[in-house]
Amino acid sequence: MRKVNAFAANEPGGKLVPFTYELPDIGTDQVDIEVHYCGVCHSDLSMLNNDWGMTQYPFVPGHEVIGEVVSLGSEVKNVKIGDIVGLGWNSGSCMHCDQCMDGSHHLCETVEGTIMGRHGGFADYVRCHWSWAIAIPAGVDSQKAGPLLCGGITVFNPIVLWGVKPTDKVGVIGIGGLGHMALKFLNKWGCEVVAFSSHPDKKEQIMAMGASKVINSRDPKELDSIAGTLNFILNTTNVTLDWNSYLTSLAPKGKFHTVGAVLEPMEIPAFSLIIGEKSVGGSPLGSPALTRTMLDFCKRHEIYPMVEEFPMEKVNEAIEHLEKGKARYRVVLKR
């Protein structure tokens, strides 16, 4: 048994208050991680408010954990006591279905979410299956690495999934917590990157993140100026937009991909796809193996999210900061 001190909400939208619970004896394939840092993701906010109708209370958020392995089950592989690891949105998968055996553990039908039906990383300890405890490469800044385990892999996966080439001209919609990391990845990938933003005042900052050009997404003339030019567009927003205007920006055989959890049905005109052989897709995060690849890429190119740090005991201030749209661009709690 392990006693865990955490912060939990007892109702939708409720304040996080001190909460103590006990973990059972560790399973043979599990590891316990002592939390050093934990990112605050917009998905934590969605779960806190029960926007997706699946939250169980008391609810302990936190799925962008960086910490130290302190306990191991008897059959754990590739992880040892004292390792610095990260834990993202997923904390376990069955390890025997076709998806797991194919290396797509994140698509396992019984994949276990770190904050779905269990308690997350706004705590001093969190537990997971050893395969989802991702080793953090030596030299990587632990303070900034947490958001890579969720937001980072969310925008990195589509680049690999769609075979984006360094010669491609690409677009990113929404330069926030996800979008700013997508800019950095695609810039180092070698692409010409067009950023779509509704905040022209952020143009200099967006360019510094790796954009080649910034398009005011509220200006039809600016959108028209790039019609038919982009090979790939990544949507990171969770709001309804004029999707057809972005499909029009795609070149023939272009691909539009969303990682933003838009709750309303997306209106996609058929002829916008048929004419030009365009495609629309979406994806969740990525596999443990791809997450390790992403971290190696980040180390090689010194890619980090922009973060603001709060002490864990000021978690409610951090949540409010994110909820009001003030985060620039990811919030991290330090324990």
C-alpha cells in the first residue's frame, strides 16, 4: 500500500482541495513515479468540468508527469528505480491485442487513461504500466518536458502518420498550447510553415517560434492569398471554424488533420474533397515508441514548449490562469 497526497475536485468545475488516498500493492507490471513536475493541460480542464461526460469524482487531474521511479513490480521491463520518466495521457494498455502487437498501443481498445477512472498526477505519486513510463533523455529539461508527453506527441504523431516531407508547405491552425509546439516541430522538420492565428498582435512571437508566414484567420483576403498552396494543415483548435476555407487552402492531394477536440460535427463539403483528391483525418496521441522518438528529436533540436511554472499548492490559480486564456503557452506545476 502507498499513501498518496493529491488535489481533487468533488464536483464538476469544483475547486481542487487536498485529497488523500491509498494505492493497493503494486502490480507485477506496474511502476510508481514520484512526481516532480506536472503540466496543466486543457484536457485536464475539460475533464474537471466533465465536458466529455466521463469524469468520475473525486477527480485528480494531471497527465503530463515528469518524475522519478520509486517502486517496481516483479515483471517490469526497461525501467529501474531512480529513472527519470514521463507519463502522458495513457497509463496502460492490454499488450496483446492487434493494435498493441502492431506497436499502436495508443489505439488499444482497452487503453487506460491516466485521469479516466483513476487518479492523476496532481499528487506526490502516480502509478502506471511500465510500458507507458517513458524515459526522459539525459540533458532534457524536466521542467519543460511534461507538456511534450501530451500536447507534444499529439502534434508530432500526425507529422509521422501522414508522411509530411521537409519539402512540404504546411499550415497550423491555432497558435496556443498545441499549435506553438507544432510550429517548432514542423520548422525543424524542414517545412515552410504558415500559421493561422486570430491574434495578429502575436505575429512577431509566432514567427520566432518557427512560422514562415502568419495569416490572419479572420481576414478572407489573407486566406484567399494562399488558396491551393498547402500540402498539409494541422488543426489544433477545439472550436467550430469555416472548415471549407481551410480545405480551399490545400493543394491537390493535400491533407487536413485535426487534433483539436471539436465537439460539434465538422461540416466538410464533399466536393471540396473530391476535387483535388483531398483527405481529412484525425488522431489521438501516439505510441510509447513514437513518444521516445519525439523526445530524441526534441533533444537533438532543443525543442521545448514555452511554460509558466506554479507551485503545486497553487493549483487552483494555475487552473484559473489557463481557463482565462492567459497561459503562454503551457502551465507546469512543481511539487
